[in-house]
Amino acid sequence: MIQYNKYAIGRVIRQIRKEHGLSQEVCSGLAGIARSHLAMIETGAKQPNFKTIWHIANALEIPPHQLVLYIEEAAKKQAHSDEKE
């Protein structure tokens, strides 16, 4: 079972956003959310609901299920590295 990890969500979104060359301002505008909201998601201060994940995925031009898969992979890696410590 994969544990929910709000920090993995933020890291993945930030990484993909930067890979696409988007600022928080542009990405949040495309997603229809406030820049401050996106910033809080990226730092793990806010937990996005699925509708927000969907809008962010569309802004990043990837299918929502792909974004969720990336988040799952990041959460698994984090859990695995936490186990080693």
C-alpha cells in the first residue's frame, strides 16, 4: 500500500513544471488557481484535491493519471529511502 505523501506531490509538480519551463505564475494561470496556492502545494503546505490535481496536470500538458503515477513513484521512493534510515 502506498502511503499518502503531500511532499512527494509538491516535488513532482515542481519538477515537471520546471521541466516544461513554466513559472509558478504561468502554470497556476493555466491551471486556474492562485500562484500562492500552487506555491503551497509545491512546498507541501497545502494538500490539493483531485480536481486541482486534474487542472495542474492539464496545465502541464500531461494526462491526470500520468501525474498521479509520477506522484505514486515518488512516494514509493521516499518510503523506501525512509525505511533504510
